[in-house]
Amino acid sequence: APSPNPVSLSISGSWPGTFQLYVKITDDDNGVPSFDDQLIDEFTTPVIPLSLSSEFTNQMTFAGDHSIANVTLSFQVECDTDFYGSNCATFCQYTDDESGHYLCNGDGSKVCLTGYQNPQTDCTEAICDPICNSNNGYCESPGVCQCNQGWNG
């Protein structure tokens, strides 16, 4: 009887959009040293094009090269944590420290946290009241204007 056997594969780098899978089926002797895991069947899938999706593909059945086993598989490709885009090549990780203040939207674009601006510089620019004069002071943190020496206000 068919049984689900989820297998997760991690791919280093960006997703190329296609894959080919080699499957080798052996008997399972539960680690008994006197028995070798004997080859039952094996096969190589054709090159399969696969887009990123949260859904599994329709099931595909493959016959083993030795005509002993038929294997039914379905596939799904998702980006690893903190990777985004159509090929998982965009890296973005939530940051709220001296290196930046942002979260990542669905396509991996940086979205500044409240009180910060300019995603191009990792949202390191704090937002202050416009009366914080850049000639006589600077915005130290969101809403906190720090006066230069000799100035107050």
C-alpha cells in the first residue's frame, strides 16, 4: 500500500527551475549487520520543470528500471527561511539593531520599522520632528533630536 514519505531537500544557492532525481530502493534490514541492504529497484526521473509554490504538484508515477517497483511522487519547492523571489536568490532577514531596522515583505524587499526610513541604507536613518535642524543637531533615534555642542533646544 502506498505510504507518504516526505523528503525535504535543501538547495544551496538560487533555485534553477528544474531538477532531476535519482531514486534507489533497497530493502531495510533495520541495521542488522549480517544482512546487506539489497537493491530492489532504481530509476532516474526526466528533467522536471518546477516553479516555486506552496502547493504540491500533481502526483507523478515512475517505473523502476528493473520493473519491480512503481513509485508515485509529488513535488513542492519553497524558499529557505530568509530567501525570497522567483528563484530564492533574494536574501532578507528581519533586523532591529545598529545595522538596520526593517522587516521583509513577501518578495524580500526591506520595509522600515516605525521611526526609521530609507530601505536602501537598511533603514538606519531615524525619523525626527522637522524642527530638528540638521545644521545645529542630528536625529539620534526616532523622535529624539540631539543638539550639536553649543546649541540647545
